[in-house]
Amino acid sequence: MISKQMIMYLIIGFYLIGAVSVLAQLSPGDLSNPHLHLEGLKNCTKCHEIGEKVQPGKCLDCHTLLKTRIQENLGLHARNEFKNCVECHSDHQGRDFDLIWWKEGINKFDHSKTGYSLEGKHQLLKCRECHKSDNIIEKQKYISKNKDLNRTYLGLDKGCLSCHRDEHRGQLSRNCVKCHDLNAWKPAPLFDHNQTSFSLTGKHLSVDCIYCHKRVEEKTDAKDQSYLKFKGLKFSTCSDCHLDPHQGRLGSYCKKCHSVNSWKGIANQDFDHNQTRFPLVGMHQKVNCNECHRSNRSLKNLIFNRCSYCHEDYHRGQFSHRQQKGDCKECHSEEGFLPSTFSVEQHNVGTYPLQGAHLAVPCNLCHPKSNDGMIKFRFSSTHCQTCHRDPHNKGADLYLSAYNISYKNDICQYCHTFDSWSKITFDHLKTNFKLTGKHESISCKSCHKNDVPDPDVSVILKLNKTKCQECHHDIHAGQFKSLKSDESESVNFVKCDKCHTTINWRASKFDHDTHSDFKLEGAHRHLKCEQCHMTVNENGVIFVRYKPINSSCSSCHVKRKMDQ
């Protein structure tokens, strides 16, 4: 009798001798890619029994991970209706054939047969949202068996944290369903705070969890980098969570005055206000409690670091731009609003330091009270003309511009100082009339005076007078009007500097030999001027006659002889 093994050898021999058409009759089709390594007649018996269908035992010889689960009575394949592999898995259908056959379609698969029923949000998930490489535990075990981690349905664990990240980072039990259900992570309907070490009572019942369980930021590459802190929280005293508004002045036992039902209730009526953050001093000691603690104000978080919270801003926001934001304490005290404590030193660190004569000026002269009762402290300009009358009636602007003199500060300070208006620092050399000789010692008003009475102008700055006779009387009574420096000069003006300097009126520059038609020679050199140039009176004008004078000898000597 021929054994099955001999028959198999005969078939193989026949195959090797026969044509390609014979091969087509023996093989039902190409194996799928996962079984590609089993292609060929010599591998048939790795899956098939001679003359029989594929046996589950042959499949499990390779699929050892699944074999172990069946032996442990775990999962879908441990059920009797799924023990025959070929009912769901078949091959020889081509390289790209999917080896899994879903009887009613994958979307209608009864997951409870795996030993894990899909409930709540799990029912809405697609298979590969759970069955993926990231969720497989003991990955190396499956990799060593050549499992494709993105194709297999094995390797998951029933525990929530096998698929979900631990939102509590190990602070609480890994058994998530003690607090949560499968419908949503929030809220946690099974959680009872009273089963913890801190029972919630009074106002604590309405507090959002996040106020006590702060969010912690962690440095990871994960998408969610924060979690709520549940472990290691301090709660033995109120100040562990609440800011002590009394900063320890009233002790740490809050229940002496308060309860968890409300912070507003004060148990002790003999309350010492001086132990709070706001001791009552000065005028505040005379104020009734209800004037500050009104019925529409909470006792908690009262704003009292600024006077304006209770007091009207008398200055109407004029000091709101300052660093203290208009806080009254910068100038006043609780003893009373007057007198002001604002000092000259404080004024000098502001935008307008007091200098010179300003130091002696009473405050109310610069800061007057307006008709509506408000004292003015802010000014659109701090230029001198804001307070002082301009004695030049804007003449300083015209004067400096006429000489192309630029000045970036207050224009008055170009000539004047804060010590005294009479001290002038103007450099006259910058004008077209330089002061020399006697001109340097005379007062400004001697030249810059208002010839025409004008109540708005007391000092004229821009002068057009540069000729000597425009300021000085011609003591020569017009004898030298024809003496001019060039043809462009009017004959009506005498060129005084031909003979004189600004040092004195002496004719120190006059040379009789070159400046006149009569040279002094011989005895004439020793004569005094007045011996020839007599003082005369013509029509009531007394002056020394210099010209015209008869230069003949007889005009002087005959007369003198006759006089003898």
C-alpha cells in the first residue's frame, strides 16, 4: 500500500518533469505578500495536510503569539466559532489580497466577542484609531515574530492607560473608571471630593477645580504639556490656598473671624482696625465705619492704597501722568489736606525746577485758583511769557531772527537769568553794532528805549540807529556834514570816527596837517586849538568854530595886533 508521503513525492516528481500547464493545475493561485516566503511545492506541507484542508494546528505552528492566547483562553480566537482559521482567512488569492474576511463587514463586527465591549465614546472610534503601533505594549515581542504593528489586531491591553495618556501623571490610581466613565473624561461623575482628605463645604463647593488644582507645565515633546496637580497640595491652613489680606498681623487662624460660608461675616464686633492693612490715623479716626464699608461694597479686596478711591480728585486728574498717578499722599497727609507737604526739592525733580528768584515766589502766585475753584497746576507752556508780561512785545523773536540767531530754549533766557531780569547776558558782538569804549559801560536802556509811549513795550530791541548823530548831539553845529566816508553815505550824517573814538570825545584821530587845508608849521605847532578856533554864538547856538576859517595871516595876526 502506497503511503501519503510517497504519493506526495510522486506529485513533486511529476511537477519537476511536467510542463508549466501542469503547475497551473496543481497551484490554486499566488500567495499573499505576508505568506510569500511559503511559495513553492516544497513548502505546501507547512500549511496543508496531504489530501486534506488546511488545519488550524498548522496555522498556529507559525502564529505562536495567537496560539498562546488561545491556550490562555484569551481573545476572539479562543472562542469555538473562531477556531477554524480558513473560515475567516484564505490565501492563494493574489499578492495584495487581504487575508481577513469579515463576515458582516468590519463596521458590524461584534467587539464584545474579543472580551472587551465597546461602550460610550469607544463606539464612535474606527478600528485603527485603537489598533495601531503606538498602543501596542511589549512591541519587541511582536517585532521579533515579524508582526506588522500597523496591521495586527493583537497587543492591546484593557487598561485605559494602554491607549490614553495618563492625564494625572501618576498622581492618582491607574484605574480610571473609579472616577470617569466611557462617555467623556469631563466631568468625572464618579469622583467624590468628600472621600479625600479635604471635604468641600460652604463656598468651597462652588469653586472651580482649577483654582485649587493649578495647571503644571512640563517640558516634553507631547502635544499636551500640562496637567492638573492633585498630589502634594497644602491645605492645613487657609493661607495655604488663600492670600492672607492681613499679612500675618492677625495670625493664621482665620476661623477666629471668618467661616467657609463667607469672608464678609466678622465674628468679633470689637474689631481692632489698626491690625489691618489700613491703620486709622489722623482724620480717618473720626470717620464712621459705614462711610468706607458701605452696603454695596465687599469687605474683601477693598481698594485703599489710593485716596481717590474714597475722596474726589480735587485737582481733576492734573497729576494722573505722574509716577504716583495723582496719589494725594504725594502732597498731603491724613492730618489734613492743608498745608501741603510738597517741597521745593520735590518741585525741582519735576519738569520745571525752581531757580533763582522763583524760589522766593509764593505757590499761589504761579498756581492760582480758577473761577470754578480748581487750582491750576498744569500749563500748556512753561515759557516766561506764560506768567510774565513781555516787555518787548515779541520784539525778541524779531530781533534774534534778524541776526539769524537760533535758540532752542525759552527765548527770554537768551539774555536773562532766573536770578534777576536786570542781569543781561546778551553778546552784543553778534549784532552789526559792536560795543567798544564808552559804549560798553552804559546801560542797555540808554540806547534801547521807547521814544514813542507804548504801554506794551518798555524796551526796544531792534534799533536802526547806527550813526553817531542818531544818538549824540552834534556839538559842531553841522560844520562837518560834508565829511563822509564814501559816496553812498548821506551828507546829513557826520563821520565822527574820522576824528574821534568811542573811548572819549577828544579828537585823538585828527591830524591838522592831513585832515585840513592848513598845515601847522613853526610857531603854529605850539598854539592851543582855542587860540585859533574861537567859541562863537550864532543865532543862539554856541559852538567852536572850526570851519570855515580864513587862513590868511592877516586874518589872525592883524586882529591880534589890534587887540594888543
